[in-house]
Amino acid sequence: MQVYKVGGAVRDRLLGLPVTDIDRVVVGATTEEMLARGYRPVGADFPVFLHPKTGEEYALARTERKSGRGYGGFTFYASPEVTLEEDLIRRDLTINAMAEDDQLNLTDPYHGQRDLEARILRHVSPAFAEDPLRVLRVARFAARYAGLGFTVADETMDLMRQLSESGELQALTAERSWKEISRALMEDHPQVFIQVLRDCGALKELLPEVDALFGVPQPETHHPEIDTGLHTLSVLEQSALHKQPLTVRWACLLHDLGKGLTPEDEWPRHIAHEHTGLKLIKAVNERFKVPKDCQELALLVGQYHTHGHRALELKASTLLELLQSFDIYRRPQRFEEFIAACEMDARGRKGLEQRSYPQADYLRGAAKAARAVAVQPLLEKGFKGPELGEALKRERLKALKAYKEAATA
């Protein structure tokens, strides 16, 4: 029985990066031997065990064979006869197909270290094309390591194109797709994830609403980059530079989907794109079974981001409606995330990345003014039920008019 660290732990150590997750492979052992040593089995699909003391995962070396469609369409075979090299060849990329023992002796049958040094993401074997999830994984690794200069090998991109054209991506479950998408959006360069998916044809299969934005022009006065798809990539880039949470990054990706529906004879203007885009945002949210907080913010940002940009021009009554839509009294954080998404949208424009966004502080001040209206005096005047709601609305409107007057004087 020999134990090796494999995959990301080896890759990141060689890159000089912090090692977080450690995967281990056990060669030359049976399930019975693992149980006899006190290891506890987990999961029904793979021969994976938890260490009796540390609780860390140890997987028996295994081979796999394609037996059906999608990510789960594989038959696995684990045996003491399976070699380390046979286990490593089933992995996705050469940089993830290295192993090391406790003395840091490297086993690298597929030249992962060479590709690390060359900054290349390259598939291990033609079996790569059997698993559609790998298209998303490679794009995610491209987003993670773009800052180090990594690019996808041409021959790997060819296989990703074949997978995209095969229809296999449609066999991915919503849960697996969302897991990869959400992880990719939280990388340092999430825009690279979207670009790689587009380059291999996967974007139009998975997110056709986003793919449709490329080639759609916008007015150059507001958008020097002109292309709506490029603008979306820039907004995503800004969201990562400013360390925004997943909710904001997801909203940034989807905020302009309505522009993909604008008839060509109306270009480059996109009248009411905020409203036309809502049905597309809903469709994407449902397709990937997106968590509720991400769904809600994406819809609100899609509908109201132009309100954010025009905040200083809004009438007090419109401002109040905006604040009410976000339920700022019970959910203040959601309004903060809306402001952040609007600011990323404003900065995601060629040459305007460093622009100031006074609308942010103005909107925060408006929310503070509305929240400062006390309920107790109205209760003491005898207001209750719907009448109390109306009285509260009147007082908040009054407070916002005073705030607007003072702030824009």
C-alpha cells in the first residue's frame, strides 16, 4: 500500500502557491484492507475513504470507462493492480496529473511539470473528450491562472470545441454546471472563463443569452468599447478587481441581457433593455437552479441599474420606489450589493475604469434618510394598518425630498 498526493496539491506546490485541498491516492490496496486499517468509506460512486484520525480523504487508484452521457456516465474499476500511472491518465490536465510521495519525489508520466513551466493547460489523453464537465473545468483553470500567463493548448481547445458541438454539454446537470460557473466567477479573472467558453463554442450552448451580446453595439459616447459582450467581460473584470461577492458577480454577468434582444435597426440604442432582459435573466436563473440570493440580485440589477446611474437625476418619488423595491429596511445588504454592481457597470468601460461614481454615496445617503424616519410618532398619532403604511410613505418621501435638495444644492 503506497500513498501519494495528487492533483492540485502537487500543482500548486510546484507553482509556489498556497496548498489548500489535498487529494491522496492509495495504490496497491483493497477496500477490505482500508477497512481493516480503520478507514471509513464515503460515497457510493467511488472507492473513497476517510482517515481514522485526521478525517482526510484517501481514494483507491482506479481506472474509468465511458458508459453513458454526461459527467456521471462512467464506470469505475478499482483494484490493487491499478498503477499510479493508470490512475493519473484519467485526469483532465497534465498539470493535474502529477503525484508525489511523502519525500516529495515527483511522478510525472504526462509531462505536467513541463506544461507548468510553459504555462500551458493541456489535456492528458483523448479520453478528455468523454467528459463534458471538463470544458467548464479548463475554462475555470484558465480564469484562475490567467494572471500567471497560462493559456489553453490549441489541441485541447480543439477537443473542447468537439465537445461543445457534440451536444454532450446538454447532459450536464444544473447543479454540476452551477458549481463550476460559480467557482469560476470567484476566480481572479472570471472574464477569462467566459472568453474561453466563447472561444470553444460552449458559451452559446450553456449561456446563449450572454453569447448573443457579442457583436451588439452600444452608443460610443457612453460605451467607448462599443461591443456589449466586451463590456460585459470588462464589468466582470472590475467585479473581481474590487473583490465583489458571488451575488454581485452573477448580476454583473447578466445585467445587460436585454441588449441581445434589440432589433438591429434600432442599434446602437437599447430602449427599455432593462425590462426586456428580465425574462432572459429568469430563464438563466432557472436553467442552473441558481441560489435565491443570486437570482434576486441579478433580477433587481437588471431592472434598475440605469436608475443607479441616473440616481442624482431621479425624482424623490422614483427614488423612494427604488428603495422600496430593494426592501432596504429589512435587507440593507442587498441594496449595498446593487450599488456595487452599478459601480462595476460604470467602471467596465474602456478608458473609464478609474472613474469616480458619486451615485454610490448619494444612494447610500438616500437609504439612510429613508431609514431614519421613525414609526413611533406615527403610531402615537393613531395611524395603524394600511393608513400607517401610507403615512410612513409620505414621511419618507418628505425626508427624501429634503435629502435631495440638500445633496444637489
